[in-house]
Amino acid sequence: MAASAKSFLADAGYGEQELDANSALMELDKGLRSGKLGEQCEAVVRFPRLFQKYPFPILINSAFLKLADVFRVGNNFLRLCVLKVTQQSEKHLEKILNVDEFVKRVFSVIHSNDPVARAITLRMLGSMASIIPERKNAHHSIRQSLDSHDNVEVEAAIFAAANFSAQSKDFAVGICNKISEMIQGLATPVDLKLKLIPILQHMHHDASLASSSRQLLQQLVTSYPSTKMVIVTLHTFTLLAASSLVDIPKQIQLLLQYLKNDPRKAVKRLAIQDLKLLANKTPHTWSRENIQALCESALHTPYDSLKLGMLSVLSTLSGTIAIKQYFSSAPGTAATTARSLDLVKLAQECCYHNNRGIAAHGVRILTNISASCQEKDLLPLEQDAVFGLEALLVLCSQDDSPGAQATLKITLTCMVKLVKCRPHLSQSVVESLLTQLQSAQDAARILMCHCLAAIAMQLPVLADGMLGDLMDLYKLIGRSTTDKKQELLVSLATVIFVSSQKALSSEIKTVIKQQLENASNGWTAYRIARQASRMGNHDMARELYQSLLTQVASEHFYFWLNSLKEFSHAEQCLAGLQEDNYSSALSCIAEALKSYHKGIASLTAASTPLNPLSFQCGFVKLRIDLLQAFSQLICTCNSLKTSPPPAIATTIAMTSGNDLQRCGRISNQA
């Protein structure tokens, strides 16, 4: 029967993938119809993988209807499995075509006498809220279940209410008063209130609803001063403000107030976390007073963990428009000077802190200030930033722990940004990197090579000075036996390619080849060749691809490398083009086209049914078409130069009605 169905679908014009999807669905359907609970559960939990492999609306619609049948007639364990599948496949729900039928089968369980079955159904409805946001029967069932005496059902109703509130304005408006009554009711247990409060974060659909929710949260945070209640209420407060946008300045002030006055570390940590969220989302809403208050709190706190959090917020703000607002004020006022000194003082104090994270945020703040406020004379700050970055570089490059590597990444990112905005500091930064590169750990060396490559891309004038030190280090690494040796060879080669500015000397080529022959595997050589292609060193890339042709294990890989070799040769021909030399341009383009045609033949031979390389072939064909168009353009220009149109060309064009006749005889050429 399955074979006949498959042949019928094939006759109907379905592709191979659709036929495979149908076969897989029929196999799972067979498991769903089994009388054994284990086989049914196994079939249900395999549906997410089916959706991921075959994301076709027809298949997904059919599969979810089958799952809805299982949900309707199965036991609670099967319903729970279907619920998990629905939650894992949430992004596919919009592909369900028969939504009404799907909801009808699921919703029938809501009338069960079993509170657990009703609870699973409510969670199922909540998970489907994105496709049924305005279903009134679902809204009514959620409201009704909130008054249930069964805790499992009430918690499920809370979950569904939160999901529907996020999707439906009508539901949010209708349920808001109900939620408020339950939260304020004396009969509602505290743990249930803690679960109800987060629903208010979704009451942002209009200004009046958000305002009433904010007033309720303000009452709660005052009336219930316990740690858990304050944490949940403040976080809901923040999420509501971030969604409604209008109350963000008030929320920032409230969080800063709790950060300053509340003695509980848990509340302070929550305030810092929410301030970081608002700093990322809406940095333009932070006033100078807000940043100043945060600076004062960071200066006076004795706890490194809290200082680290506050500096994280300040470093985020320092990279945005907020830092310009902080430094902008009426010129010459004492308040401006005091504010500026507080932030700068905090950053300078933290630059040499014994905690690496605090030090990293300190130098990041100084770097961002130097980069953002270029119109100001900030020479002392620039020097402090450079010294702090150099100190962190020395400290972290000798440590290969994950924390040190994370700090080193921040340090190197700041170096690149500082050099880009303040080019006069580039020489000292590059010298520090090259000096430290000799003694650093291999993991740190890789990151430092990436940093040097980024700097050389921005400031090519520095590239020549790097080459000598880089070649010495490349020879040294080639003789070492460390775990990171192969990765380091690739990173160093990349910096060398960037520094050489597309013109490698024969000496550099010889050194790279020798090290690759002695110390690397084929994969490392391929990665270096790929980097050479990226950086425009096509001659070097072609030689490396040529050397790898005999080291691969299949003909598909051989043809792939051969195509890359031909493409590199073609690009090398184009690199020799000179301005105003049209005769050589035609010969260069012709040679490049010849190599491109050879390359695309190899590329086609490298394709397989599983990896057809369709994008690569299409891209190369476009490149060939472009070069042919350039060749035709040059030929046309040469022809127009040697045989200009006659004096009566305009009259001929007007008589014939063909405006191209103005160009003379070239308009008739193919």
C-alpha cells in the first residue's frame, strides 16, 4: 500500500524529497496507531526531527492533525509528549493549514474531569497562542481555570495567560483586572503571586494598560519588601518599561535608587542586571544624572562582584550616544567637570585592578571615551588607555585560562578601535603586540595575530614594519611542537598576507612553503591557501592549491582544488591590469577567461548529488559574464576610437528612428 501511494504521488508530480517526507510520515503514523504505549511515545517524539528535515506545510499540517488525534484520545503521558513536540516545533505552527480542526481536536480535552488533562490542554493552548491569539473559547477557559482549586491547573492557566497576553491585546485588557485582583487578594498564596506578577510584563499594548500595570507594580514593590517579591516585581517592572518605552527613564531612576539604598546584594545584582538590559536596549534614554549616580555607586561599593556589574553597564553605555550626552553640557560649568572627573576617575582606578574583568571594563571605558569624544583634547586619557591595554596584554597573554582569553579578546578589540580612531597611537600599539607576540602563549598568539591583521587592514602604512618580526616568528613556530601549532601557522600567514599588500616577495614565499612542507598537514596548507585567496595573493594561493592536488583522497576533492587553482590563476592575470593600457587589458581578460572556463569545468566535475555546488557554479558563471562584458566594452571603445561615426550619423538616426545609429557602424556589430 505504501509503494502504491508513493507511485501515485510520483505520478502526480511530487519531487523525490516530498516522496521521502511522505514515506517518513507514514512510518510514524504506523507507530502512532500501535497498541503499545512505548511505540506510540517513540513515534511522537520523532516528529520534531521530521519537521526539521522536511519543513513542508502539507506534511506539517497532516502531522499536527495526527498529533491532535493522539492528544484527544491518548492518556496524559502521550498528551505530555505531544505538548513537548508542539513547544519544540513552535516555529512550524504557522504552517498548519487546518487550524480550526487542529484546535477543535485539542480543545475537546478541556472538558475532561481530570485536572491534569485540563492542565496539559491549557499549556497546549498557550503554546499555540501565536496562531490562535483571538480564540474566545480559549480565553474563557483560561479565565475559568485561574479560579481552579487544583494547583497544577492554575499554574498551567498562568502559563497560558502569559502567552496569550503577549499575543492578544483583547485578552490582555480583559485579564488585567483579574490578575490584579488575584495578586492583591489576601487569599492568594505568596508563591502563586510570584508566578502571577510576570504576566504584567505583557500589558504593554496601549498606554492606559501599561500605566495601570505600572501602578500595581509600584504598590507591590512597596507593600511586599521581601527579597523574592522585590526581585520578581522589579524585573517585571523593567520588562514592561522596555516594551512600552514610555517609562524607561522612571525605571532607570527606580533601579538606581534600589542599587544605592537597598542593602541586599541579591536586589543590587538584579538592579544591575536590569540596568544592563536597558543600557543595551535604549542607551539614548540615559541622562547625565543617571550615569553620574551609577558612577558614584561603583566608586563607593566595597564588593568587586557588584563593581564588575556596574562597570559592565558603564562600558556598554560608553560605546553609545550616552557618552556624548554625559560629556555635553554648558561649557565651563563646575558640574560638568565633576561629572567628567568621576567617570574618568573610576575608569583610571579600575584599569590596574587585580580583577581582570574589572580592569578590562576600565580600559574599555577609556577607549570608548577616547574614540567617541574626538573633538576634545583627551591626550592624558589616551595615554592611560594605551598603558592599561598594554598591562592587560602582558597579563593575559601569559595565561591560557578561559577567563584570561576572554579578557584578552576585549583588550585586543579595544586596541583595534583605539588605533582606528586615534591613528597617532598605532605605532606604540603595534610595537607592544609584536614584542609580546614572542613570549605569549599559543592561544593568545592566535588572537594577537587576528588583532594585527585587523590593524594592518585599517592602516596599511604600518604593514611593512611588521614583516620582519612576523617572518622570524613564523620560522620559530615551524620548529615548535605545540598543540596550537597548525592554527598559529594559519593566523601568522594571514597577517603576513595582509602586511605584504598583495605583493609577496620570493623570499617570503620560500619560507612559507618550507614551513608547510616540514611542519603542517594538508588541511593547514589548504586553509593558508584560502587565506591567500581572500587577501589577494592569488599567485601564492595557486602554488599551494597545485601542491595539494596529489594529496587528496577522492576525485571530487581533486577537481575542487583544481578549480580553485584555475580561479586563482585567472585572478592573478587580472591583477596585472594597468590603467590606460587597453591592448594588454584584452589579453589579460582573455587569459583569465580561459582559466575560468577550465575552472568551471573542474568545478562541475567536483559536484555530487549531495553537494551540487550550485551556488559556486552560478557565481563563477556571473564572473565569466562580467569579464566577457568588459572585453566587449573595450573592443567597442577601441572600434569607436579607430572608426568614429560619420558627420551625418545624427541625421541617419533621426531618419531611421533608431537613436543607436548616432554611434556609427559599431551599432550594427554583434
